[in-house]
Amino acid sequence: MHRINEGFTNYKGVEFKNIRDIHYDEKEDLMENLGTFKAETEKDDGMFFSHGLKVSEGIYLYQSYYDKNTALRIFKEFADYKYLYSTDDRLVSRLQEKQKDIKLTDFPTGIVSIENYVIGQEIPFYEDYKTFANLVLNNQFKELPVGIYMDILKILKELADNGIYYSDVHAKNFMINLETLKVKLIDFETRFVSIDDDKKFLYKNMIINLKKMITKINSLYNVDFGNTFNKIDNLDHIQEYVYDKIK
């Protein structure tokens, strides 16, 4: 049996009124009631691909049966859900509190639960998008996609300006619409996101991973931003530097 609840109360009795709870009574109910199956792969191209039902490995993304614009992202370790992701309800709730001030990023809107334990998230489903990694590795851009760099920097800066630090920056976590080149950030997990907390290591990791991503993609286009770029440790200065190099 499954039901959709407006609000969620976790196993500790903590209530979150501003998120949706996609609740299943048992694991078997979850297996029987998911929508169109897609899977996030760990392959280098970072693509979404169709696959048979299999829940022993990977992170699984199912297009919702109740709303084609949403998806259920089920964590690969969901069999051990009682011990994992226990704070994702708080993360999603706090992100939703911030959503009114964020224009460039769509946050998860709810959680997926079994027995009041979080096993996944309800997220936007970007059906006509592919990962930045996939598009680059499949030669979809004939020259360095600097416009996408700038959009990525704008997204990260807007988040940081609103007290949200996202450290899991890599080319698989930015979805691109090939027709419009619109950029969407995905993969919000507790270990990679800090909200209004003094977690400077997450900001540092964001900068490190951002520079790694840009440097890697640059190398595929035989573009070198120079030694100065490697020494920058500030998001504003990265934005200024990249803009100066491409204008």
C-alpha cells in the first residue's frame, strides 16, 4: 500500500509540514508501484538509461506515476534505510524554505519513506535533459561550452549567496537541455550540502571540484586557463576569471 501525504513525521517524531511524503508500507509495495524506470549510472558518460527492475546497486530514478514532471530518486542502499539518510527529511525541508529565494535551481520537493524512515527523495524529472558529461563526451559541443560554465557559476553563486553550499560539483550533476542549453543542478544529499552552517570545508570542496571539472573539460578542447586559475580559491574570482578569458 502507498499514499501521498502532505508533510512527514519521522521515526523520532519530528514533523516536517512543508514537504511531501511518498509513503510505502513495505518494500514490496515500493517495487510494485513505481513509474517508468530510469537508472543513474556510474559510467563515465553519466547518462540516464532504461533498464530492467533491479534494486541491488546504483541510485534509481523513477518517473512518477502521479506527475510526469516529478521523479522518485531511490537510494541504492535502501534495504538498510533505517541506518542511512536519516537527516534527508530535514535537508529537503530546509531547502524548500529557501526555494522562494532561489530562481536558478529546483530543489527536491519531498521524501520517499517506508515505516517513517527516509529511503529517497521526490525530485524534478528533467526528461529532455542530458548530463553535461554526456554531452561533452559525445561531442555535442563543437567548441568550449563557456556559456554553460557561466550558467553553472551563476547557479553556485546564487546558492552560496543564500547560505547554501553545494560541494558535489562535477559534470554528471549538471543537466543540460540541448535545445535551450538551460542548466539544472541535481543530486542534493546531506553529505554534500550545507545550509546556513559554518562548514568551510564544503565551500573549499566546492571550489576544488569546480576547478577540476572546468580543467577537465578544458583539456578535451585543448584550452588552458593558465596557472593563475589553479590558485583561485573564491567563487567570485573564478567567475571573473572565466568571464575575462572568454569575453
